[in-house]
Amino acid sequence: MIELRVPREDVNDDTATVARWLVPAGAPVVAGQVVCELETTKTIFEVCAPAGGHLHPAAPEKAELAVGALLARITDSPEPPADAESLVEAPREAGAVRATRQAEEFARTHGIDLGALAHRGILTLKEVQAAAGLRKPHWQTPSGVRRVLVLGAGVAAMQVLDILLHDREVLPVGCLDDDASLHGVQLFGVPVLGALDRLEELWREGAFDAAIVGIGTNLPVRVAMFRRLQDSGIPLVNAIDPSARINRQAVLGQGLVLCAFVHVGVAAILGDNCFLAAHSNLDHHCSLGRHVVMGPGCLLSGSVGVGDETLFGSGVVVQPGLKVGARCRVASGSVILRDIPSDHAVKMRPPTEIVRLKSGG
């Protein structure tokens, strides 16, 4: 007798659901034959028989099993093993919609008619979640609240979503990202609705009221997405953390992301589409161009000017009154003591020696 156990398909999934048995209990199978489909949070994958014999499933369809749990046995006889009974459900009625347990639960919770989804085979959670974003938003948007779409679904987008979810005047309704493995995933309850090429389609359908770029240090993509929103006539919103401090006479552009404890000094100016990570500080009368990205803990002293599309690493310090040109790259930990022309990079010299401190005494 050979035991067939649940394999690990993804490093982040400790369980899998039996989506469909493809071979009846007791039926003969050959080595390499696909016998069932399992579903995780990200995918549906096939499981093959490791050897020939007769298949005896040990779990019914829709059962959620831990990785390594017994899935089926393969024996020399069509009769089930003495210590187990067949747990496979009876075939469904002809024409009935087939869906995984997670997909059915999601559809039931959000009022989605599975029968209205044109599909051959078995509906997955990802497909139903995508349909929810396309066909029927599952939030009841309060009057006066703007529905916001986030471009991107990576770590920067998670920061943006976290900020937006603190703002009662906006409601994030979805994300778009070209990483197919993220489609159907939910970030803080906000679904990833598909690839970026759906932007204009969703805008025409009235699925959202405004958008914001949720991409961080990849400046070319961040700039391209911002320009695409402008060209499409899609309004932009700012994501400003409640802990951020905006002082008097500060001027803010569109599409800004200001993370936790950002400080914007008196009469400072921020151009469009800037991303300032946590604890960044712009002192009085500083000026940032468009598409400037700053890592955590950057400190710009008073009256510093920064050109368009410049990227700062973490913990950069710029002395008062200096100018950093456009399209510059400034390494983490740099201390800027003189003006930096446009299209230049500032690199940190590595420490020349690292010594071990003596313990005791």
C-alpha cells in the first residue's frame, strides 16, 4: 500500500483544500496520472499518482488538510482498506456550478451569483474575488466618501493602504499589479483586482473615484504610472498618515504619500507624486520637485531644494540651504555638505576597519 500525502506547493501555505477528485474511489490508476486538484490561497495544482494501483481517497472534496496529511492510498485491490471508508462525495447534478469551498464561502458572504460566472471546470477563490471587484463592489460606500484605487500591491502599496484605511474620507476599493501571483489576494481586506492594464477599463465602469500610485523606490515605474493617471484624466488623492505634521503655509502637490511621523515645515513645498517614508523631516522653506522618493529618517535642514525624480536612501542628512539636482541618487547614511548637480550619485564609503570590543574589565 502506498500513501499519497498533501504536498507543499507554496512556502506560505500550511494547508490545502481538496478541490476535485478526478478518479472515482477504487478506480485503477497508473504512475503519473493526475488524480485530484488541490487549492491553496494562491493557486490550484494537480496531484499525480506516484505508482500504479487502485486509488482510495482519504478525504472528501472541500476538505482542508494540513501539508503532509493523508490524502489517499493506492493499493492492489479495488476494495477500500479495512481501516478506512470512501469519503468522496457523490457526483453533483449535471450543469451544477463547481467551485472550491473558499470560493463558495466568499461568494455567499459577498452576494455573488456563481451561476452568473461563465466558466468551465471549477471556480477558484481568485476568480470569484476578481469577479467581485469587476461586477459588484462588496462595500457599501458612505455618502461623500471617495473610492480609491491603488496602483501596485507590493510593500509600498501596503503602506499606502494602511494610511488610507485611517482616513474616513476615502475608501480603498482595490489594487492593480502585474504580478499574477497577487491577483485575488486581499491586502488588509482590499482585493487585488488584476493587472495594471485594467486601469482604464475600471475607470470607464465607474469602479473608483480617484487613484494613487502605490510604488516606492522604482522611480521609473512610479513616474510612468503617475503620468498615465494624468493622461487618463483620473483624479489623484494624497495618502497622509494621521501622525504626520503639516505646518503653516506648506504647499502640497497631488498623489503624495506621507508615512508615519513625517514632518513638513513652515512654507515647505512638495511637488506631485512624492513618497516620504516614516520619520522623514523637511524643515522650513524646503522645496521638493515632482516624483521625489525619500527613505526612512531623512533630514533636510531649512531651505534645502531638491529637483525632480531624485531618490534618497535611509537616514540622509542635507545641510541648510543646499541644492540637490534632478534625477540624483543619494545613498543611505549620506551627509550632504555641498550642492549636488543634476544626474549625479552620492555614494557612501565603507568603513575601513571593524574591530571587536573587548568584553569585561
